Amino acid sequence: MDKRFVRINERIRAREVRVIGDEGQQIGILPPYEALKMAREKNLDLVEVSPTAQPPVCRIMDYGKYLYQQEKKEREAKKHQKTITVKEVKFRINVDDHDYETKKNHVIRFLEEGDKVKATIFFRGREMTRTGLGREILERLIKDVEQKGIVEFRPRQEGNTLHAILAPKKAEGGGPRPKPPQPPQQGTGPKAAGGPQATPPIAAVKQA
């Protein structure tokens, strides 16, 4: 029910309406003024909930309370919606191994955080004759991150730009990726001799 176009109380112009009581009971077909009188006796409103029905259907309710509950539901729904953004990671066709690994780690981190990634290669001047090398780089990236992401768009060229889009791979069961176990803090438990060390976080993405 769109609150911008809802007719209530005296704004209901139909000659007769089918009335539903405030507890959901069917009251019957009445002239609007009689239905409104019933609503007023309970300090409630007469709300047209189905204007296209023959006759229109109206319900006796507390309209202000109804609007409040609807707005509350909308706010709760928005809280549980994750906004998926597309992060762009730029490569050059002459990228060295160190730079490639750094950018690949950025891609993995973005995918783990639930974002999509647009991997882009921009060709300048004579580099346009080496688009095949650019495709090889993107295909290598797709292969290297296949445990974390799926291909939404395979490498494709638009002008002097080649790009591919990767989307996060859902964890088994559709749930979030489980967090790795935390090592025991010093003094709070037995020491793990020779245990694995925590991997340091990846540096923030730099503007390309």
C-alpha cells in the first residue's frame, strides 16, 4: 500500500465499500459514512486498502500506528542489506611479479570483504598492439583468485581498455566466510610451540 496515494476517512469517495474490522473480521458492504462512524467510535481510521476492488475494500485501523510500523520494517530491512560496491584494480601490461602479487592480494581482499572487483588494463600508444598480453594477465589473475571469486565478465575490450569483473564466491552453505581461530594471548593459556603465525593484514589500496 503506497501511503502517498492512500485515501482515508472523509477522502474515501466510493458510494459503498467492503469493510474489514480492526481485528480482521468481515463486516460487510456499507456506505463510507457508516463505516467511518464505526471507526470513529473506536478512535480509529477508515483506510482504503484495495481501491480497485468492486466495491473498494476499506479497513478500520490506527493509520498512524500502521505507518510507524511500516517505516520501522523498512529501516530494519535496510540494516540487513549489504551494499555491494565495485572496486577497481589497475594493471599495466609490463607489470612485474612484485607489483602483480600486490595487486592480486588487493583483489583477494576485496572479494573476501564481499565486494566485486573490476580488473582493468589501460593501453597507451603502441601498447594497443599488445592486447593479447593484457588478456594473458587478466586470465592469469582469474586463475590465481578462483578460490575466492567467480568470473562475472570475462576479459573484454572497450576502446583502449581491457577489463574483467570478478564477484565474491559464496561460502558453502551460503553463510559468511568463517574467521580464522585467534592465537591464545600471552599469559592466558599454554604456549603453542612452533604454532603458525598470524598473517599480517594487506596494505590499503593505493590510487593507480
